[in-house]
Amino acid sequence: MNAVPKIAIIIASIREKRAGLKVGHWVYDIAKSRTDLVFELVDLKDWPLPMYAYAETTKTMEAKYTDELPRQWVEKVGSFDGYVVVTPEYNHGYPPSLKNAMDYVYEGWNRKPVAFVSYGASSGGVRAVQQLRQVIVELQMAPIRAEVNIPFVFRAFDEKDALVVNADIYIKTAQVMFDQLAWWATTLKTGRM
Ligand SMILES: Cc1cc2nc3c(=O)[nH]c(=O)nc-3n(C[C@H](O)[C@H](O)[C@H](O)COP(=O)(O)O)c2cc1C
């Protein structure tokens, strides 16, 4: 019997006082009720990678990083069977912290599924997710259809960081997203063996 797929919940925003932290923890709390997947929170604020500036592209470079943080990041990404990206929308796109972290790794992302939880103002971050869907295909990742999009994030949570606006709808959608993610993570994990 295969081990339960291990999923990273990646918090993309690294801003001071970011909403991303409470959205990430909200996702993680729902995720913990699952028995078909195991989860770990990965906060990009804990991974202050400089902007990718190597002469070589990731495909040839990632096996020979000499700096400790990029080496550890390659190992970290590669240790998961799938990902949930928690992303805000910045100027109708996703944040540079996320793109840079993605650009540092190639093989570790390959043939693994990725789901999306976005947030923002009126759009709920859907434009950021649409952009991400293009990028992750180039990394040979499988995008999950069901996604959670939380609009007006600045008034969606109370002072105790509980999601209080339409929480029942988002929880239901998150579970559908995890159902789809579990199928892909399990299937691709078997396929990679
Ligand atoms: C640089 C920047 C650009 C933004 N652009 C958008 C945008 O295009 N659409 C949107 O819905 N919200 C936009 N916002 C508002 C963010 O969605 C909101 O500030 C959110 O809290 C950002 O996530 P964070 O706090 O986790 O960084 C922008 C915020 C920043 C900092």
C-alpha cells in the first residue's frame, strides 16, 4: 500500500501584515480533517530566495546550487506529492515571491498536481490563478479544476482570524478541491514510481 500523498500548502505573500497568513491557516485547518492526504504549511517568508540570477537555466542549474537556501528549497519542493498555492492578486497577477520560488526548481514540480486558493479585492484573485495555470503547465504540473476564491479579503475574517463571510460555501468548495487533489496526487504518485 502506498504512503498517503504529502501536500504542501504554500503561502505566497511575504508582505508585512499580509492577509495570506490567515488564509493559509484557514486552508490548513480544513486540510487537517482529511485522512487521504497529509499537509505541511510552507511559508515563502521563511524562504527568502534572492531573485533568480544564475547564468544557467534551472534545468541544468538546480542540481548544482552551491548556496544553501536554494539547495534546501529544491529538496523541500521535491519532497511533496502535490501543492495548494495560497495566492493574492497583485496588479491582476500573482506575486513575484511566488514566481521566483517556482523558477528555482524544475524537476521537483514535475508530474505533480497543484490546487489554488486565491483572495483579493472584488475579483477574489481569479486573475492571479488564471496566470498561474499557464505557468504551472510549463513546469509539467497538473492543475486542479476546483478552486477557492475569496473576494474582499480585508473584511472576510474577524479579529480572531476566523473566516466569517460565506465560510460554509468556501469550506464546501475546499473539500471538493481536496477530493480532486487527492485523486490526482495518488494517481500521479503511483505513476512516478
Ligand atoms: C502591489 C499590490 C497590488 C494589488 N493589486 C490588486 C489587484 O490587482 N486586484 C485585487 O483584487 N487586489 C489587489 N491588491 C489588494 C490585495 O488583494 C490585498 O491587499 C491583499 O490583502 C493582498 O494579499 P496579502 O495581504 O496576503 O499580501 C493589491 C495589493 C498590492 C500590495
